[in-house]
Amino acid sequence: MKIKVKDEFITLGQLLKVADFISSGGEAKFAVKELRIVVNGEKEDRRGRKLRPGDVVVIEGQTIELE
């Protein structure tokens, strides 16, 4: 899956919502602790992590490329 970043960056919490892993921003805090999330090969659990075009995020085995 490819997701276009409209601004300079998108946070991991925003990405979870855009990619339909959560239905509201309030769920992000719990989702980052429960889901297996890897950003550019490293495990990530900070919902505020800034993601930029070129980053590759794997959430529960689903790969998302940011462009």
C-alpha cells in the first residue's frame, strides 16, 4: 500500500487512522502498544513518531510506503 504525505510529515498515529487500523485518534495511544509496528526496520511504539516520504512502515505484516 502506498500513502501520499501531503505535508512535511505525518505522525504514526495519523497514519494508523488513514490506513484504517484505528477509527479515531484517541485509539492511537493503545494501538501503538498492541500492534506490531516496524518503521524502516526498527520496532516503533511512539504514536508521535514523524514519518516522511520514503519511510517504510510495516503494521501487523502489512507494508505501507510513504510518498
